[in-house]
Amino acid sequence: MTTFQELGLNEALLKAVADLGFEKPSEIQDKAIPVLLSDDTDIVALAQTGTGKTAAFGFPLIQKTDFNNRQTQGLILSPTRELCMQIANELKLYAKHIPEFKSVAIYGGASISDQAAQVRRGAHVIVATPGRMQDMINRKMVDISNIRYCILDEADEMLNMGFYEDITNILSFTPENKNTWLFSATMPQEVSTIAKRFMKNPVEITIGSKNTSAKNIEHEFYVIQGRDRYIALKRLADVNPDIFSLVFCRTKRDTQQVAEKLIEDGYSAAALHGDLSQSQRDTVMKSFRGKQIQMLVATDVAARGIDVDDITHVINYQLPDEIETYTHRSGRTGRAGKSGVSMVIIAKSEVRKIKSIERIIKQTFKQKDIPTGIEICEVQLLHLANKIKQTHINHEIDRYLPTLQDLFVDDSKDELIKKFFSVEFTRFFDYYKKSKDINTQVATFKDFGDSESRSGGSVRYFINLGDRDGFDWMQLKDFLRESLELGRDDVYKVDVKDSFSFFNVDASHADKVTTFFENFAFKGRRVHIELSQNESKGRFSGGGRGESRGKGFSEGRRSKDFKKPSFGNNFDPAKKKDFGKKEKWSKKKY
Ligand code: ADP
Ligand code: MG
């Protein structure tokens, strides 16, 4: 294992590395930093988003800067204002122990004369969007005629956004003998064109294979009827209580509408698109980063700059017009070594597009079912239960204990538990008890995932093992198959949540399951399984009376009175309110 010391970083940078808490270099850092430090060479470096490319060029750039020279020596071009600010911030952190280092970020939507003034005060490194850079060159507000390093960061995104002309133009103002460092997640044609045209014998570093999306992202698709799209979105959110997501729509109008509906329905959501003013966008991004927004609904263009590490789900509310854009969307999750899920909600007619996407990302999709109402209720209930189990007791309550004891003196523990959970559960339950199955069967996609039809009936189980125990759905499936000595497809519909999961087996295997888990411990903890009410005709299934398929009932209409309870999620309602007041882009406050 290489350390940052071994890469050749100087003392000041190593101190910053320690402050940042980086333990070891990422792969791209490991490969790129030594080359950039020791040679004066052009470089083309390809690595997934979230793999630490900023530091891969940032550290060498700072170390190679001559602080006795006031001139601008490095230019970093980056596609969006967001990214520029982020890179500039990162550079400041890297140069924390080098007070003489000066960098300036220049981008549109802020005062150009302020930025020019900052540049005049000294900028060893300029971090710029191509548009604003071009503008400042035209107005002679910057001088890049002596730069030694030009970095094209997120080159694929810049070209995607149509900056080819700007970039070639900007490069024409830079000296011949500089070095160009190109960093990109993917290598489409235009990127290799840039590399061929503007770079001399670049060293090529590729982490992973070109153009594939990260392996720690799972891709799922859900087939519904077009009119159920919004309901599907809500259910996907409800079945993932801790969701922190980016929802992609195709147009600004859809983006705004979906966000507004979500807000109306009580979700902490916001829209991000080009019709918002810069300050509105900043506020949204700040709230998203601060996790006061759980679902950020965005257009592709507006989302380009989003570089938030903990996004758990990317939801393709609609597929992008250009299939290639899917890679960029899904790459917003699964960053910085975390795992993520990219979900696609599609109508039957679009299913074939999934195949094309699979060819591009070189990964397969899993077809999944939109959860039923009762499944959502179960997940929410168990999520809340687990949260309560882990809750740190606030001893301020102690002095009220005698009063509370008195009040509940006649309630058994069972009753107390039931009452306690009913407070939240009933709201979800009442909303979902009459909801219908909105999945559309796609006959031609039998080979996808786990949605095969089964003859002898199927049983669904709850098990108290989950992500926290180190399982993803595939590992849990394997674990169950092996433990139960079942065949390859005998365990299906495996859904892993944080501390628990669900899975199906055919009814004929039910005895095996019960017997095996009768007395089973995992890492010293008793493993419980339980029949889930979801698939069986239990109390909750709401069949017969009050069926929801009939006329006069639609989830869409009902949603007006349904305010999503903040059911055991981690989002601070106090913050939410505060945030709602400040902004205009939603009609309703939440
Ligand atoms: P990329 O440009 O490849 O998309 P970033 O440079 O934005 O990725 O880095 C993603 C995240 O990983 C950032 O939060 C960054 O601080 C963090 N990071 C970078 N290098 C390391 C490292 N060596 N160890 C731990 N975290 C790192
Ligand atoms: Mg980057």
C-alpha cells in the first residue's frame, strides 16, 4: 500500500492530507501524482466520479507552483460554477499550510469586476468555467500567457455542455510549452479529439475500464404506466426512509412540477433548473448539502455541477433524451467509495432503451417491482422500530417517569408497544391500505431480475440482517441459497435495507426456511425471520371490501390530504420549516 509520503508530496501538503483525514491515496492519486510531480508531461487521466481526481491534480499543481512568481501559473477549466467553487475550496484546504498560495475562482453569475480585482491581487492558480474565462480574456482581465499548467477537469462534461469552442479558444491564449492535464470520467470521441489536437505524447492513466460506470452502483428499473409515474416515485421514496436523492426529469417544467407536488405531499424536496436565479440555486444547493432537502429534483444541465458524496439514490423519473447522459446521472451516486442505487421509472414502451443503456454502462439492470402499500408500511414500521432501539435515552425524561408510569399502569408492554407504534403507523397504513399494485408486467423481460411468475405460490420473509451486517442483495441471496441449500433462482425479490431485509421463496420451501432459522445466530446475534404480510393474504392485504381498483379513488387525488409523516427519518423538521420560509420556489411551506 502506497502512502502519501511515498508519492513525493512535501511536508506542508502532507500536513494538509493529515488534516483532511485522507488515510491513503486513491488509485488515480497513486498513479497520477508521482508522474505529475517528477515529469513535465501532458497527461490524460480517466477515473470514475468520486475517485479523488481533484487531489490527483491539485496536490502536484500546488507543489509545482513557484511562490516567488506572482504570475498566474496554473489554469483549471471546469464545467460549472458549482464545481469551480468546489475545486477552489479544495485547493484552499490542500494549501492550508502554505499561506502564500493564492487561487481565484471565476465563473458566471457573479460580479466580473470583483473577480477581476481578485485576479489583480494575485492568482497563482485560476479555476474557471470556460464561458466566464473567455469573457475575461476578451476584456483583458486575465493574463494566461505564461501559465505552465492547464488542467481540463471533468473534460467529458465540459464537452457535453458544448464548451469545445470556448476551450480551444482559451487554449490559444496559453503558451506552447505548457503542460496539459486532462481529467475525465469517460472518454467519448470529443475528449480524444481534444487530447490529440492539443496534447503532446500524453501519459495515459486509466482506472477501471473506459466509459463504464462505477461497480458500486446498482441499476434498477421499474415498469409502470405513464400516468403512475409520480405515484411510483413517492413509493420508491417511502420504501427508503433514509433516502437522500437526486431525481432527474427531462424538462424544466416537469422538474418544477414534480418538486412542487413532492413538497405539497410533505416531502423535503426542491427543484433545481435553469429558470432559478443564481441565488435561488445557491440556496437549494446549500440546503441539499446540509441534507435539509431529501429529494432534489433536477434537470440534467442544472445537475451537472452537483458533487455531493452521500447521495443514496439517483432516480430517473424520465430517461434522458440522450442515452449517454445516463452515465452522468447515475455517477452522482456511489461516490467516494460508498454504494448507490440508480433507479429508472419507465413505461412499457421504453423498456428496450434499457438494453441500450446496458451496452453503454456495461452493467446489467435488475427489474424490480414498485413496492406495494403494505410493503412500505412494513419497511417504515421496522425502520422506526430500529431507530427507537438505537435511540440514546434522554434522561431529562426521568423526572416525568412516575407520571408516565401512572398513566400507563394498566397497559401491558405489548399494548404499550402497539399504541406507541400506532401513532405513526396508522397514518401510513391509512394512506396505503387501499393502494393498488401499479407494476406493469413486461412479458418480454422475463429474463430480467427476479420478477418471474411462480406457480405454487410464494412467501415473503422479513429477516433482521441487512446492509449493516455487510450484506448487499446479491450477498444475502447467496447466503440464503447456501444456508437453505436451494437452487440458483429459489431465493428472489431480495431487498436489503439498513438493518433488515426481505426475500421470497416458493411456498414449497417455506418449511426449510422456518427450520433453518429456528435457532440461528449471525456474529453472535439471534437471527429472526418472520412472514411478511406483503405477499400473503393477511390482515393487511385489504382484499375484497374497499378495493382500490374501482373508480372514484386515485392515489393522486388522495395525495392532497396525505402529508407524509416524518416517519423515523433523519431530517430535522425544524430546519425544514426554516428553509421553506426563505424561498419562493415552492408555493407551499413544509
Ligand atoms: P472526482 O473529481 O474524481 O469526482 P473528488 O476529487 O471530487 O472526485 O473527490 C471525491 C471525494 O473524495 C471528496 O469528498 C474528497 O475530499 C474525497 N477524497 C479524495 N481523495 C481522498 C483520499 N485519498 N482519501 C479519502 N477521501 C478522499
Ligand atoms: Mg472532479
